[in-house]
Amino acid sequence: MNFLFMTTLVLYICAAVLPLILLKQQRVHNLCSNILQAAASCSAALLAFSRLNNAGAAVELMNIASPIPYLTLTLKLDKLSAFFLFCLGLLSLAVSIYSIGYMKHYFGRLNTGLFSCFVNVFILSMFFVLTAADLVTFLIAWELMSLVSYALVVFETNEPENSKAGLLYIIMTHLGTALLIIAFMLIYVNTGSLEIANASELSAGIKNILFVLFLLGFGVKAGIIPLHVWLPYAHPVAPSNISALMSGIMIKTAVYGLLRFLLVVLDASASWWGLVILVLGAVAAVLGIAFALIENNYKRLLAYSSIENIGIILLGLGVALYAQAGGHQETAALALIASLFHVFNHTLFKGALFLGAGSLHQALHTKDIEKLGGLMKKMPVTGTFMLLAALSISALPPFNGFVSEWLTIQSLFQFLNVSSTGAKLLGMLAAAALALAGGLAAACFVKFIGISFLGLPRSEEARIAREAPVTMLAGMGMLVLPCLFLGIFPRHIAGLLDGINQELLQVSVFPLIKGSVIFLYYPVQISGTALAPVFALMGGLILYLIIFTVIHLLYPHPADRIYKTWDCGFGGLNSRMQYTATGFSKPLRIVFRGLYRPKRELQYTEGPSPYYPGDPRYIVSTEPVFEKYIYQPLAGLVTRWARRSRLWIQTGSVHIYLIYIFAVLIILLVYNWVLGLH
Amino acid sequence: MNTPLYILIQLAAALLLAPLVNGVIKKVKAFSQKRQGPPLQQMYLDLYKLLQKDTVVSETASWVYHFAPYLNFVTALLAFLFFPVTFFQQTISFGGDIILAVYLLGLGRFFMALGGLDTGSTFGGMGASREMMISALIEPALLVSLLTLGLMSGSTSVESIMSVNLQGSPLSTNPFALLILIALFIILLAETARIPVDDPSTHLELTMVHEAMLLEYSGRHLALMEYAAVIKQLLFITILANFFFPLEPALASPLPALLLGLIVYVLKVLIIAVLVAVTEISTVKLRFFSIPNLAAISFVLSFLGFMQFFIIGR
Amino acid sequence: MESFLELLSISLLIAAFGLTATKRIRSYISVFQLQSLLLAAATMAIGIYNLQAEGVMDILFLAVVIFILKGLVIPRLLRNTYTKVEYTVEKDFFINIPSAIMISAALVILTYFTIHSLNGSLSAQTKFYLVNALSVVLIGLFFMISRKKAIGQIVGFLVLENGLFATALFSANGMPVIVDLGILVDLLTAVMIMGMLVFRINETFDSINVDRLKNLRG
């Protein structure tokens, strides 16, 4: 086991260092580095998988004690870590293969060697975050992850949009880190240990404070609303392989953190925590997808949809915390399975979608949906993969998104049976929010797929687009095909997740998840209801075959006549007459106008006379509600306060500054003296 | 032994009864307008004729367009298999529960909307956009209603809901089921493109929703789409008929009981079909942006139904 | 019997929701009429039950009065007022309908929690009735707030009264007949007077928008 760990570590480090050595040979170092990264990822995934499959206590991977006090580097791998590590390994494997083709269009433009180095450091830092066994290691890895991802976001420095997004990202993420540091210090002061271990002996008050700190601290990274503002800016401007990593796994490290600290360290001791997370999850699910729906930049659309999926994950997490606090361990275990399953699924399909978005961007050099169209014929494989990924993210059977959504609904259903009255109402509202989010997600991805891949090409670039290279397709395929597989055979992964339950909650719901052992029939069964996607799929296939043959027997030579789309008799249907993405989302934009606050404007250019105006120009814009009503006033407040306060804090006189230092010293001395008195 | 029989009966009911229901609705509407109306078997004839005809396919269309009608039809049929037409039969779970059935319909709808967009026609996009909005808004009400029905029986599987209902109609044991019944009725109208939401007989571009998506389809593709729509309609009618008005024929011998059960089922379905028709006659098509009102009413009714379930808590 | 009453009490609530959902004056008069008829039916049911159990006729008598007054006379009066007033279709509500429905639902939830926090010897059954009936009262009041037209206020007031009556009826088999009769007669007079007022408002302002009354401020 340790062998695998050492292999992983060495390979990642090699993959990071090699491109720096071969900095000039971009083609060579790109290939080598990505192959090494792929090997390292395989090894990481294997390490995680073998840990998940075996019983037993956590395995210590590394323990470096340094002479500096408090600074030790310990890594441990228990099942929870192993699960997230598995996601990381799988995703980075696909991304590395994809990058072989994808990075080509940066050759000569960017320093790809440094970029590859950063990518590997980024993955390695996430590895450390997921396996850190003490608070200091966790913090160092967390900070490293944030900094490197910042560097990757702003890597294309020639665009001003990037540095702006990067700035927002780094401010927000450090806000989160600051809260985490406070929380860690509180833990250390009250327990005297830096180990990440059960600290249930803390008093209830401190636990509640810790909960709030963790929720906000990790919430920033996860992008829960209203702390999400950085996410829709940072994800779209990063190169697509980085977006895939950030959206696929980096924001999940926050989910990991919440699980680790709320469930393991704090032992889920108050039931209101679960309810808070449940409500936040419901809000994030609905608002995230609602914002995604009106977005016409497809990478930003995907970023908003990540917020929605984090919301769904949090729904499961909230139920798990609530049920665990109330002693309903089986419900907690079920909800945890649902939540973790969705983590895994989201890693797969969101990774695939971002990779696909990268292929689109590479082929068309635009991020605007309105300029795509008709790509299903030009890029058939990419299009089909994207369609499949869109089906799974819209939670439609027989894909994996449906299974985790089903499990989430079932855990909410169990929640309705065990919770108190007020919580029941919240639970049902959360279920309704989940349903609304599902419906909106379907609408959103019909828009994305329908407008960008179907119909007529809407721009010259779309007309001449070419299919992406094989490596990129392979990278996407590696993520999309498991979506279908897991959707049909969900039991394997449910079994693995149950191992985590046994370790965390000391309960197993696998006996509840029954099933016969016939090879094809793998139902997931919970309290009298069951889901066997295989069976439904077989039924569907058989029906399809029957219908197909019957129809073709009834009328043996069905000649499809290829003809123009009906153009109302005017002739010359062109792509500008098609429905646009803006038009597609218009009904919902009007229904939720309270949320989006759309502005419509009709401008005319000067014409020959007032009665014959020139070209009309129609502008629709929506307001970023959270930025406008929360962040901008807040930022304004801080700036104003800073402007005013500098007159009496930052006077420019050296003596005043010396007085500050002096005063702090005195206060510390007095504090020490007072402590000594006791 | 029972399973093939079950599947046969379900398929037969779906394929034979669904067009008839449409015929009945049309007939009742015609009657109210003092017209003779199309004969009851009209839809069968239409379908037969459409299957015989050539299909015209837009040159813009990709494989999605060809695949959508089949998928739409198969998902509708598959979803229908989840809801047994009579109680006599042993229900088979068919690898899922109500939620799977609902999401199967969602899969069909997803592809139908994509099919609408695939030809590059403006109408298709318009229909797809509207359809997705209506379905998204109606979804919460649907899930809350179904979960509440599930809560009454302790599980979301069709079988357990049915077996609880056999002990007595939810309307008599749990009067608040009335709220859910009304909510589901509104959902029925919205999901099957009936009048307050969509007018199935119009082809006016400003108002059509479902028809707009099908505008480019012809021949067997159109037949499959139309067929799927009526099967979906029958599915929602079956939910209403069998979840809220269970009538079990008490006969000892299996075959007459089965036959009687089927007859009772057909009668129930026809009564609900007449009700749908009466609603169509007595209301007007809502302005498109009034549909959220309808969705809100349906959601609130189902949510109150859920709340009342706690207050009495049976 | 009990489930029949439960059904009726739910129907009263549904009618109240129907009221918030309707847009046009004519249709909310009809909804009010429907609710009154339902109330009459509930009264009738309890009346028959009382007749069998205790041999008292008065609730039955009340049912007939309600049927005639609220089910027939008052709606007719309202319709007359409405037809006499020159009325142009304009936006009649402050809050859009989906929000109004959601707020009404929130009112029901609030009532539910309030009633359930009562420490009394109320049975679950009674609490159930109380929640429905009190919700009707609150929704009626909310309806009065949310509509601009004077007729809306009258209908809201009447629905509120329906709710009050239902509360008394379901929780304590009704108030003494004399009291109820008095209230009903008051109601009739009130509707007539308000009808006249609507007239006057219309004459003065050319509209029955209550908003316009703001103009009377000095």
C-alpha cells in the first residue's frame, strides 16, 4: 500500500519537475508530463480503490516530524479520504489524457511547462488536503491548493477579465481560509491536540461556533449561495482542463472538509446544523440552476450548474447530519450514501462537460452559446458525449445522476418519517426545491445542447468547426461512459460507500440495499421500494426493438425524404431565424423576473428622419442580484470606512506606528501577567 | 406466469385505450359545441394512416431528431407499465417506483424538446422553450403530491401505495387527499397539454406548445409522438383513477374478477376523461404567463395536503 | 360523518385559496358563493347530527338561513352592485397571484403551528378543524388587504366571516342561534351599506379603486 503511495508521489513530482527541465520543447514536455500524470493518477486511484475495498483502520501514509514545533506532516488514508481520492484520481487521469491534445493550442502562446508543473502541484495539493491527518498539514495543503489554483486561473494573463476574476477568487478564498484558521485555533486551544480526530468533548457553545466557522469557511470554497460570487467568474476564465479539475474535485474538497469536521471531529452533535445545511442546499440548488439557465456563456453556465449540484450534495449532507444528531443512524447512512454518490457523479459528468466545453472553445474560439449551432454534425463524438453528460446531469434515467437523485429523494423521504414537525415542513420544501431544480436543470441543458449542437450553425466558425483530436475525445469518453455504467449498475458504488458508513457512523445500510445476485439484476432497495435501472433499461430496449420491427414490418420501405425545414413559404430559412439561447430562456426569465430583474432596452440609431429610424438594437440584461445587493454595498462600506479611518489610524507619522507596536507589547505583557495570577 | 400476463394487459390497455380516451374527449367537446365531431375511432385511423405515410426529414436534422420519437414513445409506454390498470394483478415493481416513472417521462420530454430544436425551425424552439418551462414549474407540485401519497403508505413504490389504497380510498380515510387529487388534476392538465395550459387543437404559432415541437415531424415519427402523448395522458388519468378511486371487484374466481376489474377501470378512465373534457369546455386557455399561477395553486394544494397529513396523521 | 366534515372543512380552505387565485370580480363572487354553499352544507350536516342526537332543530334552521342569505341573497346583491358600477378591467391586486397564494399557504402553516402550540384538551380532530377555519379567516383578511377594488374588500370581509362562523361551528357546534342570526342580519345590512358606498365611491372618483380614497386627504 505504501508502495503505491510512494509511486504516486514520485510520479506526480516527476510530472511537475520534468516540464520545467524541458521548458523549451513544448511538444515533448507536454506529452511526457501528461503521461506521467496519467500514471500517477492511475496509481492514486488504485491506492484509493484498494483502501475502499479493504476493511480495517486508517492507514498512515507518511509521517514527517520536523524540528519546528507544531509542524509535522502526517497523511492518513481512511475510507472517506480514499473515496474522495478515488474521485481525484479518476478525474485527473481523464484530464491528463485530454490535456495532451488540449494544450496544443497554447503552444507558442503560453509557458506550458510552468502550466503543467502547476497542474501537478495542484493535484498533489488536493491529494494532501484529502489525506491530511493533522490541522497544520491540512491548512498548508489547503492554502497551497488555493494559491496554485489562483495561479492557474489567471494563467492567461493577457486578458484583463482573468486577473479580475482571479482577484475576486483569491479574496473570497482567503476569507474562507481565515475563518478556518480561527476554527483550527479554537480546536487546538480547547483540546490541546493538532490531530484531526474526534473532539466531541468540547462544550456545546464552542461546537456551535465551530460549526458556523466551518460552514462559512468551507462554504466559500464549495460555492454555497451567497458565498458563490467567485465561482461563476473564476471557472470560466481558467483553461478548460483546470475548470474541470476545479469544478469536478476542488469544490468537493470543501464537501470533504465539511464531512470530516462536522461529522467526524464534531460528531454532528446538534440537529439544527443539519437543518441549516438542508436549507442552504435547497437554496443553492434552485438559485444555482436558475442563474445557469439565463447564462449564455457556456462555461459560466456550467459553473452555475456546479453550484446547483453542490446544493444537491448538501441536501444529502444536511439530512445525514440531522439524522445522526437525532440518533437515526440508518437514515443518516442512507443520506450519506446519496450525498457521496452525487459527489462521485458530479465529478464524472461535470468533468466531462467542462472538457467538452474546452473542445468547443478550442474549435470555435468563443464561449457564447449564440455563436454555436449545428455542431452535432461537425463534431459528432463530442456532441454525443456532451448529450450523454447533459442527460446524466439532468438526473434522467438510465444515467448515474438519476440514481443519486433518487437516493437523495429517498433519504428526504426517510427524513420526513423521522424528523420533528417543523423539520418535516422544511424537508418537504427541500424536496420541492430539488424537484424544481431538476426541472430547471432539464430546461437548462436542453437549451445548452439544443442551441449549441442542433439546428443550423449560427456563425462562420461553427460552420467550419472540426472534430476534436482523439486524445481529447478519449479524455471525455473516460468520464462519460462510467456515467452510463454507474447508472445501470449502481450497486457496486453503493457497496463501496457503505464501507464509509461503517467507518463513520458504525452502521451499515447495505442489508437494506438488497438485491438478487443475478448478474444483470442489481436493484438498490430501500424500505419496500427498489430501483433496478438494468431492468427498466432492458424493458425499454425490448420495447424499442419490438416497436421498431413492428413499424418496419407494417411499412417495409420507409424512405425518408430529405427536405428543407418548413420556412412558412418565404424561402431561405437561415440561422438567424432560429430560436436563440436568450429566447429559449425568456419564459423563465419573465416568470422569475423578481430574481433576475431583467432590463430590456430598444435603441434606434439615427435614421434619415424620425419616422424612419435606423437599425434597431435590442438589449436584454439581467442583474447579478447577490453582487449588486450584498457585495457591492459591503465593499462600498469597507472602502468608505477605510478611507475615513486612515485619517486617524494611518496618519503617516512614524511615532504613531511605534505607539501601536508598543501598545500591543504592553497588552501582551499584561495578558501574560493576568494569566500568571491564576 | 403472472408477469407476462401483467405486461400484456398493461400494453394492451395503453395501446388500445389511450387513443379512445382522446376520442371521447373530442366527442364531448364537439357535443358541447353542437357539432357531431370526429368518430371515436378517428385517432386509430389517423395513427394507422400516419404509419403508412412517407416521412419528410429536415436536412438540418441530426440523429437526435430520428431517435426522439422512438425514445419518447418507449419511455411513455415503459412508464405506463408501472401503474397497474386493475388491482387484481400482482403488481410488479418493474425495477423502480413512482419516481423512476416520472423521470422516465422526463427523459422522453428532454428528447422531444431536443427534437423540436433540431430542425432549426423557430416553432420547434418556441415549443421546446415553453414545454420546458411548464414542466419545470409543475415539477415541485408533482413530487410533493407523489411523496405525500407515498408517506401515507410508507414507501414510494407503486405496489405499497396500491395495497394501502385497497383498504379504502384515500378520499374516505384521509379527506385531505382531496387537496392532492385537485393538485394532481391540475398537473394532469398541464402535463398532457390540455386547455388551460395548452390547446391541443390549435396550430397558431402564438399559443401552441406541444404541437409546436412536433411541427416538423411527419409520417411514422409523428404517429409515435402523438401516440406517446395520449399514452402519457392515460397514465396520469390512471394515477387519478386507481390511486383515489380504487374499486376492487370481490369475486372469488380469477378470470371474471380480472375482466370485471378491467371493465371498472375503463369506466373510471372514461369518467375522468369526460371530466377533463368538461374542464376544457368550461375554461379558456390561460395567458402563457398565467401558467405560474396554476402551478402555484397546484403546489400549494399538494403542500397543504402534505401538512394536513401530519395534523391528522393517519 | 367525521371524514365528511373533514372533507367539507378542507373544501372551505380550498375555496379560500380559489378566491386568492381568481382575478376577476365576477369569479370571486362565484367562489364566495361556492364557499357559502359548502358552509351551509357543513351546517346542515352538523344540524342533522344534532337533531338525531339531541333533538334540537336550531342548527338546521341556521343552515337554511345561511343557504338563503349567504348562498343566494348576498351574492345576488354583490352582482347587482357590480353590474351597476361602470367597471373597466384594470389590475386589481397589489401582490401578484403566485406570491399571494404562497403567502396564504404561509398563513396556513402559521395557523397550524399556533394551534398546535395550544395547551388544551383539544382533540386532534378539533385542531384540524380549527386550523382550516382560522386559516380561512386569515386568508379573508389578507384578501382584503391585497385587493384594490371595493368589492374585493366586501368579499374578503364576507369570507372572513365565513371563516369565523366555521370556527365556531366546527369547534363548538356553533354559537347560540340568536347570536348567529344577529350576525347574519348585520352582515346583510353591511353588504347593502357597503354596496351603496361603492356606488358613492364610483360616482366621486369614476372608479371603485380604493386607492383613490387617498385623494381625500387634505
